[in-house]
Amino acid sequence: MLSRVANSIYWLGRYLERAENYARFIDVNFNLMQDLPVGMKEQWMPLVAATGDLDVYEASNDGYSSEQVLFFLGFDENNPNSMFSAIRNARENARIIRENLSKETWEKTNELYHFMQSGQKKKIWTKEDPRKFFLKIKNQILLIYGLADSSVARVEGWYFSRLGQFLERADKTSRILDVKYHILLPNEEEVGSPIDFLHWMALLKSVTAFNTYRRVYGNINPSSVVEFLTLNKYFPRSIYFCIREAEKCLHKISGNDEEGFKNSAEKAIGSLKSKLEFAEVDEIISYGLHEYLDDLQIKINGISNKIDSNFFTIRDNFAQHSTPQ
């Protein structure tokens, strides 16, 4: 496969996953706001902090109102990681490789972009409850995934798309989990309180994990939530699951049917998978959740850079790719 085609397929997967996860980020606070006692202050700054774009936000905003944060995360064309930017870039990558996509995948990606444009024109971020809009964004992206899952041959292109999707999901699950750290940071006295319980419940709901978690663990316990979203071997949004699946995709792409690695990307992702596979939640808590997640994000970014250097030698076909630092 030509590297420019593989590059666009990989970033198409990443951008779609990024947009869906940003919709989930926003859902964290909206879920939380429904359950918090009347009069409690809304917390929007943690969402921006967890994305890694706090400096970008503060350069053009004064304060953290819901409208400002929703616009920045959802619709700001000057934010390279906003939902609008991610969907626009996904559509552009899809357009470049249109002949390599099914007709339905291109049409639904194009529809997604125009729906996002309509939300921008209607200024959805100013609405009292814009959750239906963000729900439709998530469902549209899941529909695109479903179309690909049932119609795309399992060849190189498929594995590049899945590789991008799983790496992006691992990064964003770590950042959604990190929202909890940022929310609790100024309110440590609330740890273990009913408010604390609501925070964890909202977080699980935002990654569609609440019912699955309850079946596995029963009561909501912070260390169990961390274990579930970080180390669980079966939940498809856990960090370990995503890294393991991304490693499988890399092996398929490089034709590695044996143990070990054939390139620096495989070596880096194999090292991270082993670290997660043998980790225990008590070690994560002792190390510091925020510090552990921050280290994971750095390693995932490093893997992405190694994938770029190993597989994508042509860089001028679409230059707007950015990974949160």
C-alpha cells in the first residue's frame, strides 16, 4: 500500500475516534450536572485541562463558562483538536482516498461533516441542553464504524484504520479518566462522599461503561473504576485492551507472525502492553493516578511518532495532523 494512502486511512481512524471521544468528554459534565445538587458550581475547566489544550484555550478565552468551553472543544476551527477540526480533517482524508473507501463510508463521513457544520451555524454551544446534538455525532461515527466492520476486507488498509482508532481511544480513555483527577484536585475533602460517587458514575456513563462495570464489580469503588478503565482485558475502551489490539494491527501490517518486534513501533507498543498487562491497580494508585496517566499519554504519543517514521514517508498530502501533548 502507498504510504500516502496508509497515512490518510490511519488518520481517518484517529480523527473519527477523536471526535467521538470529545463528544464523550462533553457528556462527562452534562451527565454530572444532571445529578449534582442544585446550586453546586459547574466545573468546565477540568475538561479543557484533561485534553492537554489548556494553554491554547487560555490564549483566546477569559474564564470557563459552559458556552466558552463547548465552543472551544466542539466548534472552534482554530483549535486543531476540536470536534469540528477532527471531523473536517477526517472528511479531507476520506476525500483523498475516496477510491479506497466504500461508497457508504464516504457518504456517511461527508454527512457527518455537514451535520457538524449545521451545528456550528446554529450555535449549538449556546443551547441550554445540546446533548442530543452530541449524541447524534457519536451515533453517526459508530454507524461509520459499523459500515466498515461489515464491508471492509481485512487487508492493510483495515489494519491501519483500526491502528489509528485504538491508539486514539487509548489516549482519550486516559484523558477522560484524568478528568476525575482535575475535578477532585481542588476538593479533596469530597473524596468518598456522595458527590464523589456521582463523579465516578458520570465518568463511567460517559464511556458507556456503567452497566458493564456494575456487572463485573458491583458497587462503585474508585480503585475498581481505575482498574476497569486502565487494565481490563475485555472491555473495548480500557487502555490495555486498546493497546493490545493496536499491537495486533501493527503485527498484521508488518507481517510479524512471531514473538518480538520487527520495527521500533512494534517494540514501543509491545513494551507498553507488557507494562499494562502485569500492572496492578494498587501500584497505579501508589504511583499517582495523574502521573501514571500522564506517563501513558507520553508513551502513546511516542508510539504514534514511531508509526509515522516507520510507515509514512510522504508527509505533504495532508499536513494538519496533531496529537495532544
